Amino acid sequence: MTLFVKNTLTGKSEEFKPLKGNNVGMYVCGPTVYDSAHL
């Protein structure tokens, strides 16, 4: 399965490629307490 993400700088869809094999990480600084949760 291929994952595409939108590059908001160029407006184009680009294939997502992990930097380290098949491992992907995500930094989250805390819950959104003032509105609906979003990424």
C-alpha cells in the first residue's frame, strides 16, 4: 500500500517514504483541549 501526502508548499501529492526502513514516528506535543483533535 502506498501512502501519499499533500505538500502544502508545492500543492502536489507526494509519495511518503519513511527515513528508516518501515519505521515511522510522530511527535505529539500534547492534547488539544480547546477544540477537536486534529493532526
